[in-house]
Amino acid sequence: MTVLHYISDLTHTSSMTKTVMRMIQATSKTVDLHLLTSVPLSENTLAALREQLGVTVHTIGVETGANPLHYIEYYKKVRARLLDINPHIVHVHGAWDIRPAIVQRCASRNNMVTIVSPHKGMSPEIIDIDFWKSRLWRILTYQAMMVSKSTAVVAVNEKEKNDILNLGLKRRIEVLPCVTSEQTLWAMGTALVEAYRKALDSSYRRFLQKEERAFLNSVVKKAVADVDVKVEIPSINGLSFRRISFLAYDEGATELMQRGADKSDIYLPQAIDVANITRYKTRKAKILKSLDEMSQSLPAGRIPESQMEERRAVRLISKAKELTLKRLTLYNWVELYELFRYCDFNEDIVAEELRQCKLKGFTKKLQKRLSERFGLKEGYMIF
């Protein structure tokens, strides 16, 4: 794991500087460390960071003054350096300084996982200092966005966590243990690496390759499609099975993936217990339930209760419409395929009911997608 720390001025004597150095020291043996700063370091400091802690140091200066062109140029330099290093995590330190905000924004816009540590800068005591003259315009222009748009926030204590929660800027907040000895320094390093891994695992979709998604779709297709449907399964070599496992779990397709791999005589690496890996909740996470579980009622129509298969077909298609195609999990798509392929319902009754419920156009789209995904044949399509 490659981690890039950003701090504007590491030469400044402050509690933030000491904490950043502790973080670097605590993780120096477990991650590949880079340090980006705006103020050049002394030769002695550089030597200590490089030789004792194995840190690669980068310096990007920015001209001071009110000219916004200086910061546009700074953004370009930061972007070039970030793309060159290509870190897994960009850990930004500081508050009320536009330079860390620029680094955070640049990293986020280039699809990188960002961690922000305000170092108590978001406490009410700090915000109240020159609020109307200094803090308010900074909050509105960059400070609030810097915190809210980050992948997660690392706080130095519980009070800082509560201060940020009370501001309503972020709920993904990790708290580091206080360092008082070598043992607690090790605990800080462990907590930091866990926070980094949690942020990465929660953001795995950013790094999904087309081949990884194609592999999962192919093995699931192999698991459920007819024998005469040809399925070309991409090689898993060079792909991240961890990301594939997360995707399969979030699509409700872990068992289907294993079944398809067994049918294709493909050996999968040792299964990852995704269910017990801690990740952040996402606002637009798909619902891991079957369409049967989610659809309890039938749209207003005329199918009698005795025709259970017909009622179920309309109910599932109606629920799929309600969720929208983008919100359907891979498991839901398999449910719909098996509905059309194997369920013995009267197509004329279902078709008429779908027309009454204004679902004909949606059903056509659904069948087209099922044909593309699993090779659903024309004889099993209602429209």
C-alpha cells in the first residue's frame, strides 16, 4: 500500500507537525510512504526521513499572494506529482489553509482515496476565532468541502470526532489512539493501516477494471445460462480477486460466481470473507434482497389470486421497474432470467396485465438486457 501524506509546512513547530511525524513513524514499516510539502526541509530532516523511516519526500512550492493564478499553477503541479506517484491513499493534514484543500480536491478529482486530518482545526474554539472576518468565507469556499468530500476523516481524539459530527460535515470518522509509548505508537500504526484499508475497501468500485466486472458477469452467465449458450470467460490472471469478491458480494452473486467457476473448471483463489470485512455504508448501495422479498403487493390489475405464477411474474417485473435497471443486483437479474426461462405462466395473461399496468415498454427493455446478459432466447420473451 502506497500512502502519500501532505502537510504544508513540516518545519513549523506545532502539535500537528508532531502528530504527523508520529503517524509516519508508526506506519513506516507497513506501508510505502511518500511525503509532499510546500516548504523545503533541511538536509538533516530529509536524511532522517529517507534513511530512518524510508520516506520519499517531494516538495512543491507555491508563490504567496492574492493572485489566484498562483494556486491554479499549484494545482497543476500537485496533479502531475500525484499522477506520477499514484498512491493508494492521499492523507491530507491541516485546516484553514487552501493548499491542503487543493491537494484533497485534486486527488478526489483524479479518483484517488483521500483521508483528511484537521488536527482539531474544526473545533468550535478554532472556528470562533475571527469567524466573520476569516473563517466564514473559508468555510464557504473550501474548508467544508475539503472535509465532506474526503473518503474519510481521521481524528486525533473523541472530542474532535464529536466536533465534526456536530458540524454535520462527515460521518465517516476514525479516531486514533493517544501515543504515550512505543506500544501505543504501534497501536496508532495498526489503527491507521486499518483506516486506510477500510477506506480502500469501501471505494473498491473506483478501481474496478472492465476485465474484473466482465469475469464476474461471465461466470454467473455460465452458472445459469443454457448449455448451448457459448460463454467466454476472461482469465483471472492479473486481476484483483479481492475487488471481484467485493463486487460479487455487493451484487448478491458470491454463490453464483463459485457455481459458474466450478462448471467452467476454473480455480478461484481462497474465498475472502467479505461479510466480516468492515466497510463504510454508501448512500446508493443496492438492496441485497430477492425481488420476491421486496415485492409484497401486486399493482392494481385483474389477475385472480388462483393464478399465482401469473401474479408473481407481474409482481417481479413491477418491482424491477420500481427499482430501475441500474439498481438491480446481478442476483436480481438472475431471478428475472429464471422467471422468463423456467416459470410456467400463461404469457397472454401476463402480457395483457403488463399492458394494463403500463409495463410493456419496460418489459421489452428487460428482455433485451436478459438476452444480452444470459442469452435469453426469443421463444421465452413475452413481447
